[in-house]
Amino acid sequence: MKKILFLTYLLFAKVIFAQTFSGYVLDKKTKKPIENVTVYFTGTTLGDATDENGYYKINNKF
């Protein structure tokens, strides 16, 4: 029983921490995408730069 609970906990923890954050960076006035902008989480090494469409995707690798 303890083994099953432990394996369930590990699976649940993996699902929680395995997240992807993505979005677009747009100019506030023109609403046009901004390329080559760095998006990151303060205090971490997680980040990405936007592409030519202003799109970024950050994979959480915990």
C-alpha cells in the first residue's frame, strides 16, 4: 500500500511541475508583435526569447 501511495505521489508531482507557459508579447499601442524580447521568471533560469511573431514558450523542467 505504501508503495502505491508513493508512486501516485511521484506521478502527481510530475504532472504539477511539468507545465508549459506560452504567450505573445504585443506593443501596447499598436497591438503588433514584438520580436527578440526576453521573457523569464524572476529568480529562476526559466526563460525564452520571442520569435518574429512575438511568441514565446517556456518549458518548466522540474
